[in-house]
Amino acid sequence: MAPFPPHVMFYAPYLTNADLGSVVNRGPAFVAGEGTPHALIIVPVGAHTDSGHAAPADERSDDLR
């Protein structure tokens, strides 16, 4: 066992990286245990950063009157 960055996993039996269109450590997601009945899609989750997009006016709390 070793530390691994935050991630989400999806059960994907028999899926391969080729099916996903991914190469391990070169894409945003990859398959662990590919081609087996226990395969998992691993999607790393980075720290949230502000995208710079403002919420629509009807969702901004400062616009409530």
C-alpha cells in the first residue's frame, strides 16, 4: 500500500485503458486492473480552484433585494 492523491473510482468490469481512450499516467482518468472483472476507472480529483466564472445574477446573494 502507498499514499495516492484524492480520487473517485467507478466499477468497470473488463474495461481497458484502450476502451477508455486513456494511457496510464497520461490522461485525466485511467483503468486499474484493466481487463479483469474487478477493473476500476480512477479519476484523480485535484484541489478546487476558482474558475473565474461568476454565478448568474439570479444566484448571487448580493443581488437579492
